[in-house]
Amino acid sequence: GEKSHQSLRWAVRDQLLQKDVPVKRKSVPRVNNYVVPTSKKRSALRWNIRYSLANGLQPSRDLED
């Protein structure tokens, strides 16, 4: 019983040791250019307000365009 179990374990161990480890391909890093739509609008609005204040203009209410 125990002897056959031990020989089975050794046989399985030998099989596992003989297998080649598959070569893992390196993944190419991809650039993510996605910008959340709300931040696009906010950055444009922020820039328009900053520009208006820097040039001594009163920022208007319709700068969301």
C-alpha cells in the first residue's frame, strides 16, 4: 500500500520535473490616451478663466464652449 503510493508519487514527480516550462511572451505596453470627458471640459473652462484673469478681462458666463 504505502510502497506503491510512494512509487506513484515519485513517478508523478519525475513527470512534472521533465516538462519544459512554456516561455512567457512579454506583453507590449500600450499607451492609454483616454481622457475622461468631464475633465476635458473642465480643463478648457479652467484655461479660459485663467486666460481671462491674466489679461484683465472679466470671465464671461458662456465659457463652457
